[in-house]
Amino acid sequence: SVAGLLAGFFTGRSTYRKRSSVSSGNNVAALNAVVGNAAASSAGAAGRRSKSSKSPCSTQQSEPAFSTVYTMTNQPNNEILIYKRNVNTGKLSFVKRVATEGAGTNLISPGGGPNPVDDPLASTGSIIVTGEGSQKCLLAVNSASNSVSSFQIKSATELELVDTYDTGDFPVSIAERKGLVYVLGVEGSGSIAGFTLLPFTCELSSLRFELVLNQDVPGPGFVDPPVLTASPAQVGFTPENNLLVTIKQNGGGDPDPDMQAGSLNVYRIDDDLTLTDLDQTSLTTNGLGTVPFSFTFDDDGNLLLLEVIGADGSFDGGGQLDVIANVDDLNGENPTFQNGNLLSEANADSVATCWVKYNPKTSCVYATNNIGNSIS
């Protein structure tokens, strides 16, 4: 996820309602960089096509334009991997590694083994780029050391570590808007930690609160480390500057993916930048859970939500994309989700649909199917 929003402090007021990355190989890291566990930033002036000093008749070709792609290893000694991306061909060229001075680790699968290497944190937004122009910062989670690392982006391929900052237990996702940062932790019943971001230095200052998510505590064997089906997946801002969290399965007590009941959690951000007044909307199909995972918003402010389980309520039936209006006003006690908020839905025709990206230039939505090994 790429944050390209103006820096500065933010106080948002709004209302809403309620409704019932691990591999040492560069190939996997490059895949993660493209979708889900990665952030791409424009290379700025360094990324523009260079001007040749030769005469117009010279046959010497200029350097191709490039952007920069960041991903992370999520290894015990966590590192950021920097790639140059040719904007004409999409080819990635590895540049260097930069240490986060934190540690990464895996969630576990329902059977007790490690999570797949293409999605070790079962989340979206574990590494993001904030700011614009020459004032860009990179933020990355360190899941094993319960911290987030902040870097200044000094140039297209140069990062400088500012510091690491304590967060809630097992951080997996970061959201930033106008200098306000929230980090989602998934240990136990889940948590959200808040910070302010100084754009000129990329320093974080804790808001000194930690909100515990409104989900049941997972049962034995689902807590340390958390199991992927029992963990929240993403934190992000809504069009009305509330905070949205997707929870794949509240409580995580049932390893059967067909029976997982997840939810959309919307929190209001008060004037003191703390979070209050949860409105929680459960997502089910035919009485079965749908495992809400990643989300983004289109140009009209509609929520584009990926659910791992589709409309038939079966894991084998494939995931789906939901287009949901007025997410800030969802009301679970009066099921407006079924009576007007849900604008459309589409089956992905593949299994384990996890990450979503929206292209505003084409109005196209792209989704990855992690078990289906495909893109919809």
C-alpha cells in the first residue's frame, strides 16, 4: 500500500454505525513487493528519464525511467529490500538491503505449521510509504520484536533508519494519513497503537494509548504466535477519517475456514486522536463466515473489500470482491449491508483471494489469489 497524502497533524470527527513476509529468496521478495506486503514510491527526479549531454544526433541512449519498490524479509534480522523498477518494462533490479534493527516472524496455520512464505503475516500494509515529493518516510513492522521501524527516504535508492518504536504485540499492518499513524497488532484479542509522524524527520511520537480490539480472545493454541485465521488483517482510514479494521475471524476458535465469522470494525478518531465507539459489522453468507481480508477505496469512496470465502459460503467456492457504499454508516442491528450498502459483488474464480489494488487511471481492481496462484 502506498500512502501519498499530505503530512501534518490530523484531528478527525465523524460518526458511524454497527453491523451483524517470509522468504530469504529474492524471487518471493519481488513477488511480495508487487502486491500486498510491499510499498512502491516514485523515484522523483532521479527516476525521470535522464537528459543526455550528447547532441541530438548522438546514438547513445539515455537511462530508462524507473521507480522504486520496497519489500522486507520478515526474517529474525529483519531487512528492507530495495529494487529499481523499469517503468517501461516492469523489470525489477535488486539494489541493496537495509536493516530495520527489529525482528520478524510468522503467524501459524490452523494445522500448527508456519504460514505460507508468500503471506507470512496474513495481512496488508506491513510496509508503507508516506508523504510526497522530497519528504517521504517508510514505515515497516517488526512482528517478533513488537515494533515499527521508521526510515527517511533520502533518495530513490537510499534509506536512513530514524528509529524503532514499540507497538502492540505482533504488529502486522500500518495506516497513515496526514501525519497520524496507527499500527495494528494481532496478539491475543488484538490491539491498535497510535502515533504522530513528523514529516521532515520521519520521527514517530506515541499517542500513549493502546486500544484492545473488540474480538473474543482466541482459544488455546491460537495465541502464541497467533494463527492466521484468528488475526485481524488490515487497518486503514475511511473516507470520513474514521479507522477501519478487518478481522478475519473473531476469536479464532474454529480452524474450519468455512465456519469463520469475521467483521468490519469502524472506530471514530476523537479530537485527542484516541479511538472510541466501535461499530462492528459481522460478515456472513448463508450463516457462514466469509473471512474479510484486505480493502481499499475507489474514487467515489466506496469500499472495495476482498473476502477469502465467496458468496456460496464455501472456501472451495473461491473468494470475492464486494463494493460497499457508506462504510462509515454500516449498522449491524439494522442490516443495511444487505439492504443497500452492498452495491455489487464479484467472484474471483479462484481460491484464497487476499490482496487488492485499485488503479484510479483505469478504474480497474486487481486481486491476488494466494492458493490459486493467480491474479483476478
